[in-house]
Amino acid sequence: MNEVQTKPKIYIDFNSSDGNIFTILAHAENALKLYNIINAKEKASEMRKRVISSESYEGALEIIREYVDIIED
């Protein structure tokens, strides 16, 4: 039987300092590691590189959402 691996969830209050893209990125990286995602370290590094090279906040959020589910807190 195949196991379905879902994305980790992070809870973000976009109206606070948690809405800072680098804070969101840090939460996402930690979630990948805590959730025991296969190759979490490599995925976190890849995500960070893509987010840093993103040209907009919205673009960066879309990249992060590929790796984790962002729940507005």
C-alpha cells in the first residue's frame, strides 16, 4: 500500500511580523525538517534559493506553498 505524504502546515499571521517573507521561509524550512520530509535539508535549501531569487512577495509565497501549506492564523 502506498503512503500519501502531505505537505506540512504552517500558521502565519500576515498582519504581524510573521508576515515577513523571511520569517515565513524560516517557518517553512523548520516545518520540512520537523515533518521528516524525505531530503528535507535539500528541499529547504532549494526552496530558500528559489525564494531569494523571486522578484515579488507573491511569487515567493507561491514558491513556499509548493513545499508547505500556509494557513492564515
